[in-house]
Amino acid sequence: MEELDQYREVFHILAEPGYLVPVYEEEEASLRELCGARHVLSVSYGYRDREAGRDCITRGPLKGREKRLLRLDWHRKFAQVEVSLARRKAVIWAGVGLDEEALSV
């Protein structure tokens, strides 16, 4: 029990009402697809197509989900992604990087 004493404050936070959010089956499937088995949202890579005026994600969990991106900042290397959580829309932050291979082709 002594090992758990250092985590008492964390347990208190988790006990706060509204801190834990219910995840429904369809949302769970979407989150698992996005975050994978490690439950971590990995960095996605892509580039800004200046001629077409759009962002292209070439690899990573955000590939094919460009329509869900609310904001993408290549300079600061983050994207804001809209997801469904507790049957409401939520925004999560994801890391992005420039795909040097795609730019050199």
C-alpha cells in the first residue's frame, strides 16, 4: 500500500465527477483505429500542396482523415482533429511532421 501513497492525488482527480468520459462502441472502434494497440496517437507525416491549396497526409494515423482536421500548423507541427466522444464532438491534438520523401519526388 505504501507504493500507492504517491499516487493519492491522481486517484483523487480520477474520482472527480465528469473526469471519466463514457466511450460508446462506435467511438471506441474509431479511437482504436486512430490510436492503435498502444493507445497512443502517433505522429502523422505529410506536406502542404501549395498548387492545390490543401494539406496532404501521406502516412500515419491521420492519413485519409484530412476532412476531420480543423487546423493544421506545419510550422508548430500540430493538428487539431475533430473526433466523436461521449456522443459529442471533441477536439484532440495530434503531432504532424513534414514528409521529406514526398517533397523530394
